[in-house]
Amino acid sequence: MIDDEANIRLLLKEIFSLSGYAVEEAENGCVALKMVKEKQYDLILMDKRMPVMNGEEALSEIKKLTDTPVYVVSAFQSAEEIDRLYQLGAAGILTKPFVMKDVLEIAEQFADA
């Protein structure tokens, strides 16, 4: 889970943990990139708008290192932004505010893939 907002990371980590998933978190794309270099993940959920390294930059770099599915989360997106995210390798897009049931279904789809 990659998001610059600590409260969102905390909420999602709690919900995923209660559902039986192990969660690691990063506050920006640079930290996430270091993590991906060291470990293989089943799924990455990543905010699009973050400081230091934004979601598009991080997605581009992460996809050079792994085929792990990356879902990008964003409140603001145009059709062009969505197309660009898919071109960069996003497995899917989640629009904020999102429904936790949908996020858990995505996690279930990729668990132990």
C-alpha cells in the first residue's frame, strides 16, 4: 500500500489485516520502489498524487522491476489520465472514495497468485 496520507494507510492496513492479508506500507513512490526491489508482492495499491515521487512515476519504475499488479487510487482523473495509467502498466484504477468491499475483492483476486 502506497499513500502519503497516514490515516488512509492505517485504515486500509487494519481492514486488510482483519481480512487475513499481510500489508506493508510506503508513504511515497521512492520508498515503494526500494521495497519492490527487495521483495515480491501479490498486489500493490498506490495513490496517484503523492509528494517525492508521484503515482505515475512510481508505476512506471515499478513495472520495470516486476509484473505485480498495480491498482492506482485517485480522486481526480480524466479519460486521458486513465489511459496514461493503463499505458504505464496499471492493472486497474480505483476512484476515491472507494468501497472497501471492492478493494477486498481485488485483494482476493490476487492473493497468492
